[in-house]
Amino acid sequence: MTPLQHYLVLAGVLFAVGAWGVLARRNIIMVVMCLELMFNAVNIALAAFSNYANLGAGRGEAFVFFVLAIAAAEVAVGLAIGIAMFRLRERLDVDELDEMKG
Amino acid sequence: MQFSTPVFYIVAALVIIPAVLMVSLKNLIYSAMAMIACFSGVAAVFVTLNAELLAASQLLIYVGAISILILFAIMLTRRRSGAVGIFFHRQSWAALPAAAALAVVLGLVLGSARFNAGSSPKNPATANLSRLLFNQYAFPFELASLVLLAAIVGAVLLARRERRP
């Protein structure tokens, strides 16, 4: 039987890998993909709490469904922004989006 | 259903190894393939957590829908010249130590924290989950469909090609 902490550490490591990708990669689509990785890490933590918690069993799983819905909306809008950006300037590098720089 | 700890380690490797590959591979298509493997691994984690409905939703939504959407976006935004770009930007050398520090901190905190939780799984039934979704969380559940509708309209509006007269 696996203790709860094992799942939480797995979720933490997956979250950190996703954060690494978001910080290190240039391509905006790659950044969206790494954001999905971080969403998945949070989902693992929620499902683990849902499975082990003494109170409110199943509540975490219900939240995972809301995260899934919001993640689907986020990825649709994010990729549309990426495609619009590609139309505008033929590039997808996030460090070139500096029009708002003061 | 109870799963032993070695099973957990195998499933965790199925999640972490593709995730690291995905971030470090240079070709975007290979990265997307690694991402699909990672999402499937997360579905396996849900199975070991007795969340069968979540595992099925994970396969349908992430592996089925979101991966295809991302592959479409990658193929729509390919550069015509085929020139090799720079895949990691200027400050990316700092990203790996920062992410490693985040992993260490999260691992230490989450590994040692004590929660109001038993040491063994409670096996919440799917019926329990549906009761929650359609009674207590019925309003947010319906609101999520509104959010999805807004996202669809927004995505179409953003990605539409402007036709100039």
C-alpha cells in the first residue's frame, strides 16, 4: 500500500518539471504544453487527497473535473493566441513579445 | 482495489520520464509525443488512486482531444523556411536550478507534512462522485459549460483569418 506522501511528492516533482519547461522554453505552444503538465500535477494531488482524506471523500475528484474543463478552455484560447501571433509575425518566441515593456 | 508500492514506482516512472523528455527534446513533434505518453501515465496514476472515471476522462480529454489540438497548432505554425530556431531562450540556464529547487522544496514539504488523512486508501465510489457533481456542485458544473462555450467563441475569434476587402 502506497502512503499519501508518495503521490504528493510525485505531483510536486511533475509540477517542478512543468515549471522548468515554462521557464526554459521559447516556443509559446511548448509553454502551453508545459502548463498542461502543471495542471496534471495538481490533478494528481487532488485525486490523491480525494482517495486518502478522512473527510469529504470524492470531493477532490469533483474538483479535478472542474480543472479539466478549465484546462480545456485554457488550451483552446492559448493555442488560438499562438496561431494569431504566428499570423502576425511568423514567429512563436515568447521573449519577443515585448510591446508592453515600459 | 489496493496497489502495492512497486506498482506506484513503475507508474511514477511512466509519468516523470516522458515529462523530462518532453521538456528537453528539441523537436516539437517529439515533445508532443512525449506529452501524450506522460498524460497516459497520469491516467495510470488515477487508476492506482481508485479514480476510474477520472482515468477515462483523462484519456478522452487529454490524450484524445487536447493532444490533437496541440498537434494541429504545432503543424499550423511551422516555419516555411525550415530554419532551425533557438529552442531555449537567454535566461533558460537559470530555469533548471530554479525548477530543481522547487522540486526539492515541494518534495520536502509534501513528504513530511501531516494531513487529516489515513494511511490507507478509502476507495471512494464513482457513485459518490456523481452525487457530489450533480447535487452540491451542480451550479459550478453548469457554469463550466458556459466557460467552455466562451472559450470556443474566443478561440474562433482569435484564430480566424481576417478577410480584407
